[in-house]
Amino acid sequence: MNKKRIETDSLGPKKIDVTKLWGAQTQRALENFKIGKEIMPNEIIIALGYQKKAAALTNLKLGLLDKKISQAIIKACNMIINLRLINEFPLSVWQTGSGTHTNMNANEVISNYAIKLLKGKIGSKNPVHPNDHVNLSQSSNDTFPTVMHIASNELLEKKLFKRLDDIIKELKNKCQIFHKIIKIGRTHTQDATPLTLGQEFSGYLEQIKNNQKRILQAQKELLYLAQGGTAVGTGMNAPKNFDKIFCKYLSISTKSKYFPAPNKFESIASHDPMVNLSGSLSTLATSLLKISNDLRFLASGPRSGLGELKLPENEPGSSIMPGKVNPTQIEALSMVCTQVIGNHTTITIAGSQGHFELNAFKPVIIFNNLQSIHLLSDSIDSFIKYCLRGLKPDVYRIKQHLDNSLMLVTALNEHIGYDNAAKIAKKAFKENLTLKEAAIKLGMIEANEFDRIVQPKKMI
């Protein structure tokens, strides 16, 4: 059995494992919220390290915090930022909706680590108090929204934007390689007029580029922080200009440019920037799902489907059917997309539940947003490496489908009229003829004239 020490909070004493740095409030939350297996993501903890560090520097600058105490707090924060103390953050996502438990988890860990550095007694709250010193000029209600923005913004920069650049580069490459391959187009899943495979992929490329723009636009709102609003937005117990100085120090530490939110009441009571970010991630997932479904069906077969694309053969596809290969990367990406779209539903509902001066759904909002960013980043990377990069056209099947299509008859519209062209298509389909054979049988056009007009190259 591990030895215990006694720490106290406003509700009284609490036994805590002597090997742990957290205090009584964290211990209560650990015992009271044994819900699921989802604990606060690392990104939230790192962001708390940045937030508490910037707050300590600000309080020092404003003369509210002793230099010795401030330096000890900053050292503790650097340990948190570097994930050296990650095992001291055990709390569930499913906790108080303000994130107070995790904020106090950080305050207590920083306090006890600083006390240790200053040769004090861990758990004594002396000479560094979790509330009076580490949480000085702050409230959970402005701290946690600030951390939500920091965590989301930093993860976008670290992960998703790189993956979007990668997939845009690969799709550009495919557009160039495929630009001379003429194929049949399809609308309503039925044959339509021709286009090139490069043109088809250019549509996918434009979707991703547009999604990148949307996410970049959503990211701009993340740079405005609630810090300085304290409990309800009035800034009670925070000194004048705390928010401006805080953002200055935070920007130096993170290398992102952060600003005070123009209205702290809005930034604490609602999380519209988070909902907006989630919406842009959901739109990206929607686009990826459309693209992956197209590739799934274009690669169907290999002999009884469309078979116009050849997917890389990564793994055996069946435990019973020998030689079968499945579109596994496409399936994984598709599942991620449905998860992200579902996350957006959760975030939308949670975002709508800001009652009066506080939205109390903060942990689930940030948990789902971070999960969406991670999943999209990882699945796009996997999709590029193990599917898109090795994707090849089956030019024989593409030409076969093109030559066999009835919709090439569309080229005759302006020469013989829509109704006559329709008669040719109907006859060819019913009697299993080529368009040319049907046109000649109906006496609509001469063979050489048909050949001159019905050329796929002229229809793209």
C-alpha cells in the first residue's frame, strides 16, 4: 500500500498518495468522476502549462507575485509543457462542465512542484498556494476557454495544416499525371458526357483547397482569448491590462500571436469559435467522404465493378476468399469522416447550452475538437501514403467504358436536335448497337459525319 499524506480544501481533509503532486480537489474529482476511459488530452495539459506560465509572468510584471515564487511556478509550468508531469493529470473528461477540476489539478500540481523546488513541505500550500499564487488573477471560467483555444490552435499548426498541404500536393500531382486520360463522366451514378481523369481529380483538389481556407478562417477566431474576464466576464480580481500583458507573454512562449477577446462575456458564456472550427472540420470530413466514395466505386471490381482505378494492394482482403483485396485505407478514412461529423453534432449541441454567463460543456467541446483534428490528420496521412500515392488508372477499362457509353450522342444535339439524338441512344441501347450503327440505321447521319462530330477529345 502506498503511503498517504493529508491535504485539505474547503470541504476538509483528504488522503492522497505521497508519490503524487496533486492535491485535495484533484483527489475528490478523481474519486467522484469514474466515468469512461477518456482523460483530459495531452494538448489540454500542455496548453495549461503555457497558460499558467503566462499568468505567472503577468502577475510578476504587475507586482502581484514575488519573483522567487513566480520563478518556481514557471519552472513547474515548463515541466508540464514538456509533458514531464503528465502522469499527474489523471482526471476524466466527464467532469464539471467548466473544467474547474482540471484547472485545479494544474494549480495543485504546480503549487506542490514549486514547493518542492523551494524546499517546503508538499501539501502545505506554503510558500506557494494553488489558488492564491498559481491561480492569481484567474478563474477556471476564463482559464479553461483560453486553454481550449490554445490547444486547438497549436494542434492545427502542428498537425492538420501539414497534412492538408500534403494531400493538396499529391492531388496536384495526380491532376497532372491524369490530364490526358479521357473517361466517361457520371451524374446520378449514370453515364454522362466525357471529361478527363485529371479534370475529375481537379474537383477533389479544389474541395480540399477550399476546406483549407475555411479552417484557416476559423483558426483566426481561436487567437482571441477569454483570459482576464475571470468568473463572468467583468474581470473581477484581475488587474487592469492583465489580459493584454498575458497575451504578450503567451505569444512569446507559443510563437502564435494571441489577443484579448474584445468581449469577455461572449468568450466565457459561449463557444461559437469552437463550434465554427468544428463546422469547418466537419465540412472537410464531408469532402473527404465524397472523394473516398468516388475512389471506392471507381476502383470497384476488379472485374465485376467499374475497375477504372487500381488501388495499392496493402493487405489480404478476406479470411475466406483467396486473392481478394479491399479498399481498406478508403474505409478507414470514411469511418473517421463519420466520427468527425458526429463530433460536430455533439459540439453543436454543447455549444448551444451556454446558460446565462457560462457555457458548462467545455470539456466535451474541446475533447471532440481535438479528437477530430487528430483523426483527420492521421487518416489523411495514412490515406496519402498507402492509397492515393500508389493509385493508378486502368486505361483499358476507362477506354472501354468511354467507347461503350451512349451519352456521347450528346455531341449530335446541335446537328440533328435533341429528340433525334435521343432516338439514336434508345435504339442503340435496346438493340445492343453502337451509337454509330444506330444512327446509320435510323438514317439520321452519314458515317463520316458521325465520326467527325462524335469525338470525345472535342467534348472535354
